[in-house]
Amino acid sequence: MVTSNESELIIRTFQLKDEDEVVVLWEKCDLVRPWNDPRRDIHRKLKVDPDLFLVGEWRGRPAATVMGGYEGHRGWVNYLAVDPQHQGLGWGRALMDELQRRLLALGCPKINLQIRKDNLAAIGFYTALGYLEDQSISMGKRLIPD
């Protein structure tokens, strides 16, 4: 739980009842892209390591999220979002701390994440958390079109 001068954030595992509000939050944070259906991403995540999909609840509603993954080699971070009106309160850091704690408990040795090159705020945020740029190229291949 994170306490700020204006509110308390309760970090918990995603629940299906959160879906609509989480999608709206992701849209507000400009995380949704036409080639990724966020609802499909949620339902795919719920099939694999659902305990790594975290919601930051504020006043009974989702106000922050992070979707983590672990395949036995690397941990991954996706959909870190904090409602823009609450950014700067430490909620993103708190979600990342909890995700890192859960990944470490699974034996995860390293976490990877991808950031769009023009997202300077996200780059700065993760750098402040101790993440470094890997000298690698991110490649992808879509198997199922959304």
C-alpha cells in the first residue's frame, strides 16, 4: 500500500470486474494501439501467471496497473499505467516494486521491458528505477492478428 498526502493506493491482483476501467485507463495513458486489442491482451494474460497482473486501487477503483510475465528465463513488464491525474505520487514505483517482489519469489533473475523510443518520460522513469538500456534489438512477429 502506498500512502500520499491525498490518498491511499491498494495494490492487488487484477479481477475480471476491473476490465472496463483498466481498458479506459490504458487508453487515457496512450498505451492502446490498433494492432493490440487490450481486451484480448487481458484475457490472454489471465491464462498465464494471472498473479503477475496487478492493479493499484484508489477509492475503490483501478487507477494504476502493471502486467508482468515470467517464462522461466526473463521477467517482462507490460501495461504499466498510472492515471495521469495521479502521476508523480509514487504509484508506478510501488507497482514495479510489488511486481519485482513477486518475480523474485518465482526465481526470476532479470526483468526486461520495451519502451517506444519517443516515450522519454517512460525512459526516465525506468532509468530512475535502475533499469539500463540493453544493447539488443527488439523483434516481433504477430501470430494472431487482433
